[in-house]
Amino acid sequence: MSAITIRNVDPELERQLRIRAAMSGNSMEEEARSILRAALSTEDGEDVDLYRTIRRHIEPLGGVELPLPDRGPMREPPTFAP
């Protein structure tokens, strides 16, 4: 496995990375790897699958289960006559 060193990182950028890492429960190093993976996961000009992109970001959080209401008979459409 290779290693890289990034010099002259703007202090504000480092602060943002530190906060983002803390919010996701990662080290700064792991968060930087995650950002690089996401940025390099698609080739330029390649179509992006929005569903898969959203799922890749949400799935590590555990997802969301929403209750589905019971289906009933269709309602009558509204009338707009005076």
C-alpha cells in the first residue's frame, strides 16, 4: 500500500476536514481516503446513477425504514365548479 504526503494544506481546509471526519466518526486520514474514493469513482463524462450515488452515501448510516400507509379506495376528484 502506498502513502502520500500533502503539504501546504490551507488551515481552513484542514479544519473542515477535521470536522467532517468527526461527524462521520472517521479519522482525518480515513475521511481523506473516502473523499478521494468518491471523487475518483466515476470517469469524466460517465453517466452518474443518482440512485446508486445516494445509496452509497446513505447505506453506511443504516438506511431509513418508512412505514407505508394501507391502501384504500381511490378518492373522488375535487370539483372546481361554483
